[in-house]
Amino acid sequence: MARICELTGRGPRKGSIIWRSGKPKKQGGIGTHITAITKRRFLPNLQRVKAVVDGEVRYVRVSTRALKKGLITKPAKRTWKPAEAKA
């Protein structure tokens, strides 16, 4: 399943992990040095949320950034109560 927001199209970004060794000059060393760089991915924070899409309620995978901006409309709460058993 693609990790892409259905509203904004936000997907994974590329980045890297930088390994350093040595003691910083501030702490009395001779400085830090980069020993390795490995690739990594920054994944968007996706949430599965009920939303009204084209007049019908369905689940969508949306980033939290889109949720905070208020880009989705949540469905109204259900108000029905189950029928009481007549015995």
C-alpha cells in the first residue's frame, strides 16, 4: 500500500543518517568526523479517518497535517438507538 496522503499527495521523502565519531571541540576534543552516511526515508504521519467524500462516508488515509488544516469534513455522529427487545 502506498504511503501517500489521499488529499495532499504528500508521500515519503529521502534523507540520510549521518554517523559521526570523535569528541566535539567544545568539549575538549579535536572535532567530530563523519564516518558513514546511509540512506533513509521520512514517512508521512498517515491516519485512517472516516470522511465525507462526494456525499458518502468512507475511510481515507490522510496526513495529520491535512487533518490539522481542516481539509476533511467528518461525518455527523449517529443518533439512532438500538430497538429494545419486546418480551
